Amino acid sequence: MSERLTQFLGDTPGRTIVRLAIISFVVGIILSAIGLTPIELWFTLQDFALRLYELGFDAFWRLGRYFVWGAVVVVPVFLLLRLLKLGR
């Protein structure tokens, strides 16, 4: 069991805890220096994901709209040309 835990963590559990504590302290200092709290960071990431999601679907809506507008013109012209060609 201890070998599996060490393999999963990449080092012994004690060293991993110390390493995580040091990294957490450094990240906390950086966040404090730039004036961000973890909850603000979470909301910022959430807002970014939401805007990206909305932008993506808005782009698909625009593409679909252009497709429909083009089809309104192209399909009748195509059918008319096929009908005229049938008459020959």
C-alpha cells in the first residue's frame, strides 16, 4: 500500500506534503500581491468560461443564419435552372 501511495504521489507522503505547503504559501503570496482572493479567481474563470461559451454559440448562430440566407436565394435559382434545363 505504501508503495502505491508513493508511486501515485511521485515521492514520499511527507516530502509531498512539505512541497505542497511551500507551493501553496508562494501562490498565496502571489495572489495577495495582485489583489486576488481564491473566490475572485474562481468567479473570474467562471465568467471567462461563460463568455467563451456564449461567443461560441453566437458564432454558430451567425454561420447558420448566413447559410439560411444564402439558401433562400441559391435553392430557388438552382431549382429554376434545373426546370429550364428539363424543358430543353
